[in-house]
Amino acid sequence: MAIKSLDELKKIRDASKKKVDLREKGESTDNMIELLVGMATCGIAAGARETMKALNDAIEEAGLDNVKVIQVGCMGYCHSEPTVQASIPGKEPILFGNVDVDTAKNIIDKYIISGELLDDHVLNRTFRKA
């Protein structure tokens, strides 16, 4: 990609700075969706870096500004790495396993945007009685 003007370069810089600031400082809003990506050795060996990149790319493509992706250590599901926990305010956290690049995109498109579970990848599901 060739940068054609100083304004274009400044836009790229500002977008990158916004991503870094969000990753480092987080955001303190009550309706922020958090995606925790297991980045321990087992997760990285299974492809968690690619999963995390796919999540960030899908969030950017969808124009979502209320979703942050956070690196965490081992979640205890080494047999199902890469793992991603989706925490949506007001809902029980859902832990997804075996999250490859396509599944990461589906987590954003189907679960975060449409509210549809990816049953083949859900590792935990707790139900509360009303």
C-alpha cells in the first residue's frame, strides 16, 4: 500500500495510536465488550496470535468501537487452544475453544453482532435460574 499524502499518513498514525491506547489503557465504559484471548505458550503454539489478529481485523471491518481484545495467560483449556472468552455486559461470559481465523471472524459477526452462539466451539455454558 502506497501512502499518497501526509494526511493519509496522519490518519494511519491516529488509527494505530487509538488501537495501542485502547490495548494499554483499556476503556472504562459499562457497555464495553471484552474478548480475552489465551496467549500462554499452549495458545501461541496453537495459533492464538493469528486468532487475535483475526479478531482485531473483524472488529475494525465491522466498525465496532465497543469491543476490546485483551491478551491473557492460560485459561486452563490447553486441549482446546486457541481459546477466547467473550464477556458481554449483562450476559454470562462464553468461552470458545479451537478458535481459528474463520471462527474468530464468526465470533464477531455471529455472536457479538447477531447474538448467535457458535455451538461447535462453546466450551462452557452456565445457566442461571430466574
